[in-house]
Amino acid sequence: MNLIHRKICSSEKWAATVEERLTPWLARHDLGDDVLEIGPGFGATTTVLLKAVPKLIVLEIDPASSELLRAKYGDRAEVVEGSGAQMPFEANRFSAVKPREW
């Protein structure tokens, strides 16, 4: 992630845009009760998902981002440090998966 990308994705304006666009979609789709988010970055999508799903696991490859997410969400979301290419989860565990590109 370059500096400009970091600045935009960590902004309140970005978080508000994500919430505005994602909330109506989530209202129309049931993601189930155990959701995985891959590559949450600064957590804009994480914040919205936490309002819609009972259990959320986030998988973040960057150690510094993982720590920021743990500090921001505490026990509301389980933050797992790791790669989306080598996920440390059993097959078919999750009811839905939110990829980084979503």
C-alpha cells in the first residue's frame, strides 16, 4: 500500500463512503453467523460488518495493521495475522468470506 492509498483508506470520508455503500447491500444478504474478512486494512469494512454479523474473524498480513485492528476492535472481532494465500483455518468453516477486493 503506498502513502496516498494509506491516507485515503484511513480517512473518515472513506469509512463513511464504505458504510453508505455497504450497509444497504448487507441488509439484502444474509452472510450467516461466522464470517471471515480477508485484508481489512484500516477496518472501514470491518466496522460495517460488525453491525451485521454475529461473529467476525479478520485476516490481516501486516503486523502493524493487525495490532491497530486489535486495539480498535478489542474482543468484538478476532484478528488473525496471516496470509490469504495460506489461511490458518479449517476448510468450510465460514458461512461467508469478504475478500479484500470487495
